[in-house]
Amino acid sequence: MSANPFSLWVYLSQQPLLWLTVTLLVYATADALSLATGRHPFANPVFHSMWIIAVFLLLTGTSYTTYFSGAQFVHFLLGPATVALAVPLYENRKVVAAAIVPMLAALVVGCATAIVSVVLLAKAFGLPNNVVLSLAPKSVTAGVAMGISESLGADASLTAVAVVLTGIMGAIIVTPMMNRMGITDYRARGFAVGLASHGIGTARAFQVDAVAGVFAGIAMSLNALVTSLLVPLAVTLLVR
């Protein structure tokens, strides 16, 4: 192999495992730093992994397509990871069953609030209808949100960006906000962040407390279903 560093980089950049390795190393480092800070909200490993990898891709002139071709195994693992949420749910089934009524009420209110608030705010700022429609499903997981966006004729790429930003913001502010509000029930804390900030918020909830993680996972899953039903109705009444 050539001793020229540039030639070495050209060789490595063509290897699919390079970007998977980069992704895992960056996340492992960010997670270790997060742990060292006692899981401080601003040390969120997802947030820091995202911007570090983005800067790395910009500096190396690497397209997202090339990056994703190597790192897509991480994307594949999202499915099994979501299914694995059933394990802590089963282990805490009695706690969940005891809270089923307030959970359903919070689900309807929270889902409607997330949709209506962003639509009204976007319209208040005079954003084009296409942008308003793209933002409407921002609080559900990316795959579902992009599907809803496409069905409305909106920009699915913009929806994906809004989903990620919503998740990051929720994961950062949920703990200090709940502490400031004096909410100590981890069932409520977890359900709120899972409903508002989907998978990224759920990951944060599991870092804080196992019960909070269980309720966040439930909220994330149910919110995807309810949002897919309510968004078309909301945009019909508020946008069109």
C-alpha cells in the first residue's frame, strides 16, 4: 500500500466498513464523554455524533450517499432495536396496565398539541404551505413522519430534518425542564419525552430511568399511529 497519506485515504474511503467504523467510533467516544459528565443533557451523544460526522464528511468531501452506503447497517439495526423495546415493556407490564387510562388521555392531548402548535406557529410566521405540511408530523419517528409527509405532497427531506431536530431538542431539555417543573413521576416524564421526541427522546429516557424508558417507548409507538390519523385531519382544517 502507498505511503502517501492521500492515497491511503482514497483507498480507505472506498471501503464500505470505513463509514460504519467511523460512526461507531464517534458514537462510542461521544457516549463515553456523556457518561463522564453524568449524562448531562448537553452532552447528548446523538447530537454530538451528528455534528462531528457531518464536519468530517464536509472536510473529506464525502457525499451522504457514499457515507450511507457504508453506515447503513446502523440504519438496519433501528428495526430490531425498536422491537427490543418489547422486552422492558413486558417486564413492566403491571406498571403499564395500571396507567393505561391516563396514558391514552395524554396520548390524544399530546399528539394533538404537537401537531396543532407547530402548524399554527408555522402559519403565524408566514411559512409556505409546503413547509407547514412538512413540519406537521415532526414528533414521530422519521420513517413514519416521512411517509406522512409524502402522502401530503410535502417535502420528506425537510420533514426528516425537523424530526431529528425535534428529537435532539427534546432529549436535551426534557430532564432540566421536568426537574424545574417538579415532575418526579418517571412514568409521566418518560411518556412526555417519547411522545414529543420519538426515538431520540426514548433513548434519553432509558439513560435516566428504566421505567421512564418503558413509557417513552410506548408513547413513541402509539404516537406514530395517532399522528398518522390526525395529521391529515389537522392540515385539512388548518391549512387547506
